[in-house]
Amino acid sequence: MAAWKIQGRVKHQEELDLDFGKTIASKSGGENLYGCIQCGTCSSTCPLSIYMDYTPRKIIAMTRAGFHDEVLRSNTIWLCASCYACTVDCPRQIRITDVMYALKREAIEHGVYPRRFPIPVLAKEFFKSVMKTGRSNEGLIVTWMILKTAPLKLFKQMGLGLKLLLHGRLSVLEEHMDGGAEQLRKILDHVETAKKGATP
Amino acid sequence: MKYLYYPGCSLKGTGKAYDESMVAVFQKLGMDVEELQGWNCCGATSYMSIDETKAFALIARNLALAEQQNGGEPVHLISPCAACYLGLCKAQKYIAESEELKTIIVDSLGSVGLKYTGNVKVRHPLDIFVNDLGLDKIAKCVSHPLKGLKVASYYGCLIVRPYATFDDQYNPMTMDKLMVALGAEAVDWPLKTRCCGGTLTGTVEEAGLRLSYMLLKEAAKRGANLVATACPLCQFNLECYQSKMNHDYGDHVHLPVAFFSQVMGKAFGLDRRQIGLQRLMVPVETSPAMA
Amino acid sequence: MIMSNTAAGDQPRIGVFVCYCGRNIASKVDVEKVRQFAEKLPNVVVSRTYKFMCSDPGQEMIQQDIKELKLNRIVVASCSPLLHEPTFRRTCAAAGLNPFYFQMANIREQVSWVTADTVAATRKASALVAAAVSRVACHTSLEKKRVPVHADVMVVGAGISGIHAALLLANAGKKVYLVEREPSIGGHMAQLDKTFPTLDCSACILTPKMSEVKNHPNITCWTLSEVEEVSGFAGNFKIKVRRNPRYIKQELCVACGQCVDVCVFKEGKVLDDFNVGLSKHKPIYMPFPQATPACVLIDPTACLKLSRGKCAQRCVEACDRKAIDFEQQVIHEEVEVGAVIIATGYQMFDARKTPEYGYGKYLNVYTMMEVERLVNAAGPTQGEVIMRDGKTPKTVGIIHCVGSRDKRHHPYCSSVCCMAALKTAHLVREHTGALVFNFYIDMRTPLKGYEEFYDRVLQEGVQFVRGRVAEVTDWAVTPAEDGKLVIRVEDTLIGVARRIPVDMVILATAMEAHHDAAELQRRFNISCSKEGWFLERHPKLAPVSTFSDGIFLAGVCQGPKDIPGSVAQAGAAAAEALMLVDKGFVEIEPNSAWIDDEVCSGCKTCVPLCPFHAITYNAQDHVSVINEALCKGCGTCVASCPSGAAQQKLFTDEQIHQEIKGVLNYV
């Protein structure tokens, strides 16, 4: 018989970030966040909710209450596949998918995710590829992601990679957009400066 | 009517067959289609996780280019990739709804001489084939009716959610109707719009892979001998991991998964290589009618 | 042109009374200063202050000054006219002065309660007093008009609310016209099996009342009838009612049912509305066994004789009372009533608008109203819960809030469905022994006996899962789910996702306003709320009257509520209607508009603008005429009249100009 680990759990107000809810509600998609009636439709329709440590409904409750650490450290925000089922089914019309994106961005900004966790790493590699070439080079992005998170997995994935290559679905060379990404980078730089001036 | 065509990065990579078959089908249908010049990546889901405003700017550049290429005339931009399609629609909508965002985008694009008005009509090829051209026209081009083919039409998430622009959100039928017009049988199944796992099949496979596996199982259970898809990532997830699924879950899944435009090409009697059938990993010839 | 005073040549003698209102006004306004300022204004004879002007001593002070100082105009500077204008007008009247020689300056709500600085407050108060003084000099004496009322009342809609109101009014000796659109009275309550929380048999408690209506000498009950046109005003409505033919001579039919038996159609042909489409009836049919009037009727679109002209007419053969009359025509009635009670009820939300629950797609997904008919012994399955596939369910899922609390459909809570769902759970379990699950967001059981009922159902072993269901699917993941309808839900209280396979799904759909409620609203000239329910005059203090005098509301047409609530509201509406008609007259405020027919050019600009339809065009004389009784004195026609022919008593151009001058002179 396994031994129990007896542990008390109380959450005190001092441990919470009482502004967290307002911060997230002020981001894109969060405008109806405070209208959530905790009905659970989002969790019910989410195909990934059974794998999440906190269901989407709980994330919203916790965000409003100020459970800053638990929310940003959850696997929920990373397991969201952006399928928009929750957004479409929510009876309060909360743009839950956008809230998840906002939380992802918060987590990346504050570096709050396990080291070598593939999803933010994938996102960053994607970002870099687009900045450099104006395109997302699938093969290269995924390869870098694997190398940076679980390098030994590369051997396992080689089989698939080879098969793709043989079927002509993998480009080993980098693809660049016509005319190069210079103009694109200019635009993004402009956005960066404009954002600093504007309210978040 | 002239259309502009935005393939997106996947259609030049793992989804090459989608691009090839799409272009071949455009030709066969006598459509006036031109590829968008100088297009850049739409950012998909990953970019949005880093920076939302920049993600919109990324997409808006393509919209501005489309306007420019069409000489300022109202333009219909075809986007077969579901993620690109959703990105384009979402960016247009969010920019129109926020004065603040609009100013940043218009200024940033303006700084390199691009004009953004937000008047591009973003179209999915399914919409165009079924609603613009009409099923009669499609049926007329069919020289090899796909008898014996039982297709499970898989729409995925992003072409019906969150914007139900051309089909019903809960029970879309455009692809089903298209398949019937091609002479095939459209299998009725409940998971037409359930997520395939997206990028999770490669990053958190315990969760992502299982979603794709369930889709294949149900399609097979309902009698389908082919799954038709409208998204390069859906197609990749459903097709390319079948041996892994069989290994991990101890099963014998073997179901061809093709792009709906490939199915169209086959019914139109187009050459195998023209529609990229050779790129499919689960040979589609195992399906009758596609042989 | 200065309007004449009380008697020709009389100079206005104005008394100004400034109130401290305790500290309400005095804390910000220097009341004494205002009094001093007012003293010096033209025509002011006396200027006084008092702590509480509206009190008895305060009023007596005014009356004394009227008598002793021969005042013929009064200005009181105190609170809002909404509060005490009637009080001070009565004060003047009691002292023998026409109450419309009175003007009020609001220096509380409009000054002391909204101004921070005392200097600014005092100046504003002085300005308002100057305006009032200037205006009141131009006032004339006016008289409230009395118009006699009709003693009869109309009740539109004969569900439980309409029935109850009609009976109360009839018992009070009033003649009641009860107008009902369906072929029988009884409304939705007649469709129910049992009512919560007592589990009374609905028909058993309703039919005695229906019987009473039928037999009451004071009630004229018209079924298959609709209100077509309404004109007139409170106390004097003229209403046109269209009585559709049932093709049966009502007075002859005894509801023996022989005609239905021998009809050339062996099977039912028309979807039976009473059974919510679960069965079909023949073209000639009885709406339901206890239908009142107890009389069959013929559906003209399905009947061969009426739609095609040719039929063996076995029904005519079978009827030994010769009650069938294919030549029956529409009858147009016109009645005059003093008051109207609208009790038109509701319709149920169409569950096909929430396709995620599979209604219309899967055979065994039902709405709660459909299940009421299934469990009812007089229903399509004789009280057996047999589903569309012929089977009896062993597991049942009841989903709450379908279409309610949903911004995409109806944002409101329909109030009664939690109780109705509990009742359904109880009844279905009782009839089938099935395992029943209720899926809810919140359990709303606030009223008398409701929480106890929840407890009862809990004790009976009905399973409750707090979680709103996103989807009902036939996708089976485990063998146990094969062939079932699967409900996937987050059990939010236990904290886990669950997949529950059921045989039958029951949807607790929202109540909503009738699809044609807007039509009725226009005909009676009342308002609707954003959600489509008819609008009461005040949400808290006037729940049965509307903004149109003489039109009252009862029952769900004013907003979702249960049967006790509907009955209570019907009683209240009847009381208010009685109040109106028993008084014998209505008094009309004299601040109505009138048209000087010598100036009027007949341009008709004002006619369509009147929100109360009070203006008509007299084609013979080429002028527009205002019905004083309908006029509410809103001033729209006055403002729009290009020639100035339309004017308003108590708001003449001169009076308004003087009021403005009063402020400007001071400022």
C-alpha cells in the first residue's frame, strides 16, 4: 500500500497577483473575461482539455483571481492547439483562444516555461526563420527545435525525415521570399517602435 | 473573374502536393489565377505566440501586396492553407475593429510604400469551387467519376472556426457536396471539424498524436476508404504518422489521406504527377477508384 | 403676445418660497441669499424661506399668503417636480388658486446635489428662480378634463394568466372579451403534465378554471381569433377582432368525435402543435381532450373539401347534429372597451439553432416540452416514454440552459427551466426507472417549495453534473458508447472531464417572445424590451402597467416567470384594469397640444410624427386635429409645425421664452 503524503494547501491573498486578471483582460481577446460564468463549456469542447493540468475554465478562474504563477506555469497554455472550438462555443463570447495566446506571450516574455520545452522553442525558431528569410522553413525549424530540446530524438525522427525527403516534401535548402526579407524586416521594426509608443 | 493565389510556406514544403494539385485544378477549370508576388509567411499559430501586432503586420503585408498587384481593384485572394486562410481573415477583422492597431499597421506598411485598405476578399478554394463556379461546372469536368470511393471529408478547425464564412460551423457540407459531384460517396461522420492536434503531434505527441489517431479510426469505422483534407498540417498529421500510430497504439491503421484538390484532379483525369499523387506516403492507389 | 392673466387686467402677484430641505439644499445653496434676490424680481410680492416647504406648516404658509396677500402666482424653489409638483399644485387649489398658476424651480436635484462649489450653486439657484418667476407670470388657468370610460375589458391571450385575469374581472361584474389565437384556451399550461413543485396534475388544476370561463355569463370567449386593429385611448378603446372560421357550428357540436373517426384520411396528416409535432392529426380534429370550447375544427389547408373542393365528406354524413359548415366565413367584430390586458405568453426556443446538441439530427434528442407530452397520459405515446426509435431509455441526459444565458441566443435566464428540468428528471425516472443526469451551470430554485423540491430530486438519486455541455455526439470511443448518444462534459465540481453515454437527451430550451410579438406591440402601441418581452412601466414599482395608459400586461409576455408568478401578475393587472374602469372617468393632464385651425395650412407634417397617433387629418377642412385625450404633451408636433399652428398648453412659446429670458437677464 502506497504511503500518503499529507500536505496542507491554503492560498492566501498575499500570494496572489491581484492585477493579473485586469492585465490579461486588457489584452487582445480578453474584453469579456470578467463575464465568465464558469459554465465549463470551453473545457467540455476542448479536445486537449483532458491532458491539461488546469482546464481552460480553471485557467480563466485562476487568472481573474490572480493565480499568476500557476497559470503561467501550467501546461494548459502550451497544449492549446488554437482550434477555436472554445471561442465558438462560449456562451459569454469570450475569445478564449486569444486569451491563451496572450498567456503564451506573457509566459515567453517572462521566460516562464520549463527549459527545453518544445513549443516555445518551436515558436522562437519559427520567428527567427521568418525574420531571416520571410518564410517558415518547416524542415529546418523542426530540426533546430529537436536539437535544442531533445537532441537524441533526432535519430528517431530521421526515419520520417528521410521518407519526406524521398517523397519530395522536405526542402533541405532554405527557402527565401522573392526579393528577400529586407522590406519585411523594415515593416516589423516600424511596428516595434510604434508599439513602444502606443498603449499595450 | 481574376483571382490571386497565396500558397503559403507549407504548400512549398510538406504540402507541395496541395499546391500542385490546386494549380492543376485551376487550369482545368479555366480559372484566371495569378500567384501573389513577393508573398511572405503568414505566421501561422507560432508567430502569434510571440507577438500579436507583428503577426498581424506580417499578414497585412500580403493583403497590401494583393491590392497592389490587382492595381487597386477589388481582389479575391485564394488561400488553400487553413492556417493562412484563418490568419488572413482574422488580421483583416481585428485591424478593422481596432483604430489603434489599424494605425500601426497602416503606418508600418506605409513606411515601405505599401497601402493597406482592408478590402481584400479572402477566399478558400472550397468556397470558390462550390459557390462561385458551382457543382454543375465541376461535374462537367469529371471524366473519371470516382465510383467506389468513400470519402470522409475532413475540414479541420480553421476554415470553419471562428469565422463561418462559407460553410456551417458544426456540420459543413461543401467538401462533401464536392466529392459527390466528383462521383464519390460522401461518408457521414461526426468528426469533420475536430482538431487533428496541429503542431502538437510533433511537440507533445502523447496528446497531439492521439487526436489524429482518433480521427482516422472513426473515419475507417464509418466505412471511409479515403480521407480528404483541406489543410497541409491536417494532411501531414493524418497521413505521415500512421506507422508511428500503429507502433505506439498497437494498431493497423492504413488509410490514404489526400488533399481534396488531388481527388478533384483524379476525377478530372489529370496526370498522376500533375496532382502530386506520388508525394503521398500512404499510397492512394489502395483506394478503389483512385487506382 | 402675452397670455392673459386670471382676469383681464390683473397684474401677476407672485409669491416665491425657497426651501432649505433640511440640509439637502442649504448645505450648498445660500437659501437666504436666494430669497433676498427673489424679492427684487419684477412682480414678486413676497419672498420667504422655510425648512421643509412640503410639510403641513410649509404648505399652510403658502396658503395663508395666497389669501392674505392676494397672490395669484406661486413659485416654489425646492426639489424635483416629479416629487412634489402635485403636492404644491394641490396646495394652491386648496387655497382657491388654479393649480396651474404654479411653477417649480428644482434647486435640489439640479443644483445642490450636483454642484460642488457653494458660490456657483447659489448663483445657479438664483438663475433658476428668476426663470421660474419670469415664466409663471405668463401662466394661464387650465382645467384637467374628464372623459368617461367604458366598463368592459378585453383580455388578449387565454393561457393561465389571461384566464385568471378574465375570471377576476368577470366576477367583479365586468363584461370581458377573452380573445385567443389557438382553437382552445389553456395556453402552454394545458400541454404540461405535472407542475412543480407540488407535482399537481396541470390539466386537473387548469380545467376547472377553463370550465368556469366557458360558463361565465360575463365572459365572451373568442377562440381562433386575433386582434386586428386598435384605436382610441385609455377608457375608450375601439378594437377590431378577426374571428377565423373553424368550419363547425360551435353551438351545435358536442365533441362526440364521430367526424374525426370517419374522416377519409385514415392516418393523421397535419403535425399536431399541441403535441409539439410528435404526432399528426387529421384535417378535422379535436385540439386535445379537454379543449375549451369542446368543439372540433377543420384545418382548411389539409381538408380535401376546403382545399380542393372535392371530398366524400363522410364527416358531414356522420354528424347527426349537422354541425359541419364548410361555408363558414371570417367574422370581423368591433368592440369598445375601457382597458386591455395583454397575456399572450411565449414560445419555446427552436433547438435547431443549437445544432451542437443534435436536435433534428439524432432521433432521440428531445426538447423538454416534447417530453411533457410523452409523459402525459393523453399524449402521443399514452404516457409511456417511448422514443422515436421505439425504445425506452435506460439512461437520460437533461441539458439545462439551451438558448438561455447565451449571448449568441438569449442572454437572459429563462427563470423556470431549472425547476422544470428537475420535474422532468423526476417524471422520466418515475416512468422508466432510468438513470437520469442533469447537466447545469447553476441551480436556480429560489421560490416557495423550490429548494425542497431540489432536495427531493437529489434524494431520489438523480445525478447532477455541474458543467455546461458543449456537444452531443454519436462518436463512440469505448465499446460501451457504441450506439449511444455521448455527452462530453467537464464535471466542474469534481474537477474532471466525463463522457456519459445516454439513450435519450432532453434539452431545457429557453422561453422567448412570440415571433410576431412585435406586431402586437405595434398594434397596441406599447414598448418591448431588448429581449422582445413587452415593457412594463417600471421594473420595480409598476410591473403590470405599460407606457400606454389602459393597456396592462400579465404573465410571461412581460418576462419569463412561473405559474404562481403569472397568476399573481394577472391578479394585479385585473386590479389595475378595474381601478381604471371603476373610477368611471379618466382625467387628462391639461398640458396637451392643440392646433389653431386658422393658422394650420394642412401640411400634415405633424401627423406621422406623433408617437401616440393622436393627430388626424381632417380632409374636409384641410386641417390637422389633435385628440386631446391621446395627447401626452411631448411637444414633438409643436416643434415640427412650420407655421406655429400647433401649440402646447403650459408650454407656450411665450412661456418658454420668458423662462429663458429669466435666466439670461440675470446672467
